[in-house]
Amino acid sequence: MSSSSLVAASDLGPVSNGPGNDPTPTPSTTSTPKSRGRGSRRHAVPVEVPRTEDIESSTTGSNAGFHFHLKPREVKADLDRFVIQQDEAKKVLSVALCDHFQHVRMTREGLKAPFYTKQNVLLLGPTGVGKTHLIRSAAELIGVPFVKADATKFSETGYVGGDVEDLVRDLIRRTGGDVATAEHGIIYLDEIDKIAGRDSGGRDVSGKGVQTNLLKLMEDADVAVVSPNDIMGQVQAVMPRPGQPPRTPGETINTRHILFIVSGAFAGLPGIIRRRLTTAAGVIPPDTDESLMDQAMTADFISFGFEPEFIGRLPVRVACRPLAEKDLFDVMRRSESSLLRQYERAFGAYGITVKWRADGLRRIAHLAAAEGTGARGLMTVCERVLRDFKFELPSTSVDEFAVTRELVEDPKATLAVLLKKTGRR
Ligand SMILES: Nc1ncnc2c1ncn2[C@@H]1O[C@H](COP(=O)(O)OP(=O)(O)OP(=O)(O)O)[C@@H](O)[C@H]1O
Ligand SMILES: [Mg+2]
């Protein structure tokens, strides 16, 4: 093996947009924004993304201190650094987030928008292709109160009044008790497909109850700042808090300006869409699930088990695409959140440097694609391949090894050779 083909993952070239992503050329310089929550993320796109200290939340309810300068292109450029492919979803999300902020800004400036309809977002697509990752990355960027929960949480033990409202109260907690800022936050509900009604292969009947309660929140509801069931919370609420006035008993938070983003894999949906298209005269349905997903209509979601009122409150819908083998390669090589960093850290803790060879990564991507679980398959394969290395190498004098195609294909043999060469400490 030539040493020139050996590269540490961090040296695998500049982090750039993956194929299919924004074609903007990657500059050779990088900058480190002093952003809140983003740590030392590198900017690999020639778009100046405002620092998140510019995105502040007012504690007064006025617009003082609340600035949001990002434009959709800039939000997407930032997402490109972490999420490979999913261009359409990135665009849709960028627009929805910016719209949300512009609306919030104008509201805080006193401009009324009596007929404003929220653009709640539904993100669908197969498992492990970046739905949750996308929203997490966006949440870090925008720096507003953000709450994530699994919709399954509300149906496992049957719906108990107040549960979904706790999402809103969680937003207040995130702001340190600032109700005015929490009123402009974002609630993200994952695994939303699991609260579809039983008839269509969804989770159970209690899902319908959850949908009913959620749809009230999604529109315009007043939620008690302290849960009526939370006796301890009631007592704490009226106690003096440093620098803040005590809560008024019965204080509520309004959900009119809270943006909802929901996502789910919707495994049975392509079949429903195919049936609808087949029964419609003269229509030959597309072959692939992803092309079918693109044609999803409200009626399909209703057949899947959603209440019309619920799905109707999610007007912005976008499907994430499956990740092909080359995309999985890019997830490892180009995404700043690549799992390779995790392995480098784990081995680095014992003074061992991992060098990732392109042929090794290609082989991992190939095996991961066969798993059929999107980018999650990468972790499955890496764990299987590197398990014994993680166990053995810390007790040896090995301080460097390369993940090659040979290693991926026969980890035990490669490890044996390595151990023979170096011996134990
Ligand atoms: N498009 C992508 N680009 C970069 N990394 C990705 C991408 N898709 C997935 N990953 C990686 O795989 C992990 C799992 O992805 P994620 O949690 O977003 O899946 P999901 O689409 O929400 O799947 P599920 O429907 O099973 O919840 C992420 O934490 C991320 O590290
Ligand atoms: Mg997910």
C-alpha cells in the first residue's frame, strides 16, 4: 500500500457539499464562527452565515435583542455541512425556518397578521436517511427554544391529558422561564407515523386521541404554564425567582406562533399511494418508493391513519430520499458530523491514530447499503469490523493503523498481522 493513499479522516479533503448538494465551490479558507451551540464547526461554503450570537431571544417580548439575519440559502448552506443529499428537504426546511423567524420578528415589532397560517412541516422518508439529523442540525443553527420528542411517548401508555402540553412547557423550561420567547419556539415530533390509527397498520387507537390533542396545539391553544397536575411545580411557580417576577397563578402560554415540525418513516405509505394510482384510470404508478412518496396526497395520509384535521395542519410536506452507496461514502467522508470522528476519538483516547483509506470506506459503504437502514448501516458495519481492534489495540504498542479494503473484508486476519508485528504492551 502506498503511503500517499493513506489519509487520516480529517485529511480526506475539504469538507464540501456532497454530490447533488448546492454546487457552490468550496473555498480553501475556513472560518470558525463563535456560535452558540455550534462549537468549532467549520464553514466550508462561501456564504457568510451570521453568528448565532446575532440570533438572540428577547426576554421582554419586544423585539429588542431579537435579530435573525439568516436567509434560506444561508440556512441550507449550513445544513449542507452536516447532511448529505436531501436537497429538497433542506430547501423546504430552510424556507420554513426563515419564514417562521420573519413572522416572529414582525409580530414582535407589533405588525399584526390576523390571517397568518403556520407552515408546519412534515418530513417523511425511509429510516436512517437524515430526517432527525436534519432537524437537529437546523435547531443548533437557529438558536431558538427547541423541543424534540417522540410521538410514541404519547401513545405507549395511552394518552393522558396534559402530556402533549408538556412539550410546550418544555419550551418554557428551555428559555429559563421566559414565556414570551417560548411562544416563538419550535416543537419537533419524531416517529409521527406511529400515532396513525390502527386500521392502517399504525400503532393503536390511542394514536387518534394524541392526534386530536396535538392538532389543538398546532393551531392556537392556551396552555397552562404550570401543569395543573404538577403540585410541586405549582408551589415552585409562585416562589420568588432571582431576577424574575413570580408566576401569576393561571398563567398561560399561547401556541399560535410555535412552529411544529414532524417526521416519520411512513413505511406503508408507498403501497397506499400505489393502490390509489393504480385504481385511477390510465395511471401507471412509478416503480420506486421514493417516487411514490413524492406523489403523496392528503387522502393517502388519511388512508394511512391520520385524521384529516391533523394532516391538514401540516401543509408543508417533503420526502427525504434513500441514500445510495456513494451517498453513504459521502456521509463518512464529507459530513462534518461523520461517524469517523467518533472512531478517531475513541482510538485517539489510547494514543492510536486511525487512517481511513478510500477503498476501505468504499467497502464499508457497500456493506452498509446492503443493510438497508440508511446511514445507520454505517455504524452497524463499522462496529462489526472494528470491534476486535477496539478490544485488542489499547493493550498493544500499536499507535496507528489503516482501515483498508482488506481490513474491512477480513478484520480478524488484518488484526492478527498487526498484533504479530507489534506485540502486546
Ligand atoms: N443524509 C445524511 N447525511 C449525513 N449523515 C446522515 C444522513 N442521514 C443519516 N445520517 C447519519 O445517520 C444517523 C441516523 O440518521 P437519522 O437519525 O437522521 O435517521 P432518520 O431519517 O431520522 O431515521 P428514522 O426514520 O429511523 O428515525 C444520524 O445521526 C447521522 O449521523
Ligand atoms: Mg428519526
